[in-house]
Amino acid sequence: MNNSSVSSNCVNGSCKVGSGNVEQPFKEPTELQVFSLILLGLVILTSLLGNILVIKALLEMIRKPFVYCLVTNLAVSELINTICIPFAVSYLEMGTWVYGDFLCKIMIPMQVTSATVVTTTIAMISIRRFQLVTSRGMNFPSSRKGMWLVILGIWMFGIATSLPLFIFHQVVRVSGPASTDYESLSFCVERYPSDSPYEWPSKTSSRYSIARIFLCFVAPVLIMIISYGAVTVNIKKHIRHIAKSARGRVDSMQSNTRATDCNIDIRASSPPYPQMVPLRDIATRSQEDKTSSPARTEMKALLDQESDLIRMFYIIIFIFIVFYLPFQIFYLLHLLRLVEEGKYGFFIRKYLLLLTCFPSALHPLCYGTKSRFYAKAFKKLILCKR
């Protein structure tokens, strides 16, 4: 979520402070408004319960594979985002910020930080899948300390890219229109020292927001695409290698048959098409000669656990892109002044923004239905079994 998504309620994205000239947006039908709020309430409840279960499931794990730590980090960031949603939605509905200067400096910047952590974590999981499938960089991170340093780095990146929001976010008050119930309207916006006091978003704010979109959304999405593309290419090469080896074995078998002129029981011999070995097993076998039996068993168990979860991350990434991409495109076009919001701009922006709330609820549902570990863990926690 971006900070201006809940703070630009002014004419075509520009606030003329002190003029009182604020265009009234399209009035949303009451029935649709009630329905959207009820649906959002269900999303918030599902997100809170689901992500808490995800976090608790990891805390009860004896061994904590890297992928599961990343998933828990994703759950923590989505939990923070969910806590911030009621403030953002009430801001949208009322059209004025009523929570004071302190929460203005905390809530919206924190929501932007959590969104950055979400995208970066999913990108990191994509890289981990590439490691598991291609057996490259399997030993990174090589220790539990290394895992937590990676996660700390993700949060530091999220905070660093959102730091200007924490510093420069403030409440700006303008005269309220006669048609509203407020004598003045308050907007929670970022205002830099060089900004003009009569217009928002400023050039500085727009440039920063555009840079943040490319750094915190476009770049992680490209990493996801490249990682999964490389995985697909690697799997196709592996399949071609197996097919080529199988054809060679068949040709050799036929040649030997003609040379010896013997009756060979094909069923008793080795099958011409070998069973395909999962690439993660190849990675495990490559380490077998270097490790003792207990270490090998431990490694295989961790890889099996990671593979169980990694398999369903196509769905996670699909959900993320489908629900986040429309708003990011709309917001970017707005910052570039390529679209005029007009009368319906606020209405469109509101529902595109609400779409970004759904992944926080859908992701835990995916874990519980597609991962054997989380299915068992959720059942155990919900039924209060030991």
C-alpha cells in the first residue's frame, strides 16, 4: 500500500491548501459501502487468525527450515499490514484524518514498510526455490544466525525505503466544504522542506513515490519472474537430458540384441526409461559423500519440508500479482499525471486499494490447504491438541 492512496482526496490529486476548493467525489451507494465494509471485516478477521496460526506453527517447530522462516516473516508483515487497515479505511470513508499527528507519522509509513517486506520476502522465497531446484547456493544461509540476518536485512530494507515517510509525514489541514460535516479537513501527507505549501503531491513526493514503486514492487516482481523462469528452463533441460539418455539406452539395447542374436527378456532387464529423480534429491545426493549419516538424514528432512511448501508458491505469487498489480499501475499513472482522477477517481482508487488487503487473508488459507505441514499444524492448533 502507498501512502498517497489514502491521502489524496483533493482535486485530481492536488490539494490547494487554504482555498477550500475540494471537489466532491462520486457518492458511493450505501448498499455497496455496507457490503464492502462487511467483506473487509471478514478479510481482516481471516488475516488476523490465519497469520497468527502461521506464526505459532513455526514457534512449535523443532527444526526451522529457511523457507518456513521466510513464510513466517511474510505472515508477520501481513499481520502488521492488517492492523493498519482499519485506520486507512476509516480515513478513506471519512475523507479526513482524525487520529492526530503521531499516528499519522506511524500508521501509514508502517503500512508501506510492511508492504515492502511482503514483496521482498516473496522475492526471496522465489530465489530459495531456484536454489532448491538447481542445487546452486544450497548452503546459503549456512546457519541459523545467517537466516535471521537475511530476515533482518529484509526489514532494514523496508524501513530504509520508507524512512522519508516516517520523517516527513504530517497532518495538513484545509477548510472543509460546506457540504461536509467538518469545519476543516485533515490530510495525512508527506511534506518536504522544499515543497510548496499550496500543492500536494509535490514534485519531490512524486519522484520519491515513483522510485519506491520501482525499487520495492517492480524489482521484486522481476526477481520472481527471472527466478521461476530459470527454474522452468532448468527443469526442461533436465527432462531433455533424461529423454536423451533413455534414447541412448534403447539404441544400445537394440544394437546388443542384433549383435548377439539372443532372446532377451525385456521385462527382466533394466527399464529403458529411468524414473525421473526430483532435482531436490539430486541436491541431497550430491552432499551424501561429504556428510555423515545423521547429518545427511537431517539435511534430507529439511529439504523435504521446504519442498512441501515451495511447491505451492506459484499460487502465492499469482495471488500477490493479481491483487497488488492493478493498484500499483493506477497509482503510478496518477503520479506520472497520465490519468486524471476526475469524479470517479476516488471510487476506483478505493476499491483497487481494498483489493490489496485480500492477499493477507488468502495466503494463510493457501498454506493450510496446500501444505501438509501447515494443514496438520492448523488442525492441531484449532482443536487445541498437544
